[in-house]
Amino acid sequence: MSVASVYPHYVTKAEKKGRAKTEVDEIIRWLTGYSQEELEAQFEKQTDFETFFAEAPQLNPSRDLIKGVAFGVRVEDIEEPTMQEILFLDKLIDELAKEKVMDKNLRK
């Protein structure tokens, strides 16, 4: 599954709660280290999640601070690396949609 195919759902989820696409992009950039231009290029290439995370310029070391449940699973307990990265991203988008403060959301 490509990141680009899921991205509109992340944006819709955030916008329904009064948040912006730019905030979704900020979360993805924070998590992966992609610049905005690199992120958009990944979307255009229809990059799958495994490649997206494997090629990320700099996965944020603070992502290990992301705790909680996404899709009924504790994200910190997932052992498969790609699935854990996907759930980290989903958890951050959920928090954004729940109107968490961005600094707290990004574990600053």
C-alpha cells in the first residue's frame, strides 16, 4: 500500500477536527526527516510504506516516546519495524485530530 493512498485519509481526519494539512505534513516530516519537497516526491512515486520508512532521511529518535494504542494495539509493543513506524504515524495523527498541542504531539 502506498503512503500517498493513505495520506488523504490522514488529512481528512485532521481537517474534520479543525486541523490543517500543513500540520499533518509537519508530523510526517518530524517522524521521518523528509523535507516537504522529498515528502511530495515520495507521494508522486506512490512509494509503499516499507520503502518510505526504509529510505527516510532521519527517523526521529524521539519516536520511541510515542506510547499508547492505535488500531487496538499498543504501539510500543509492536516488534515488526515497518508496522511499528506505521502505527507511530497513525498515533500522532490521532493525537493531532484529538486537538493535542503540536509541541506535546511531537514529543518536544
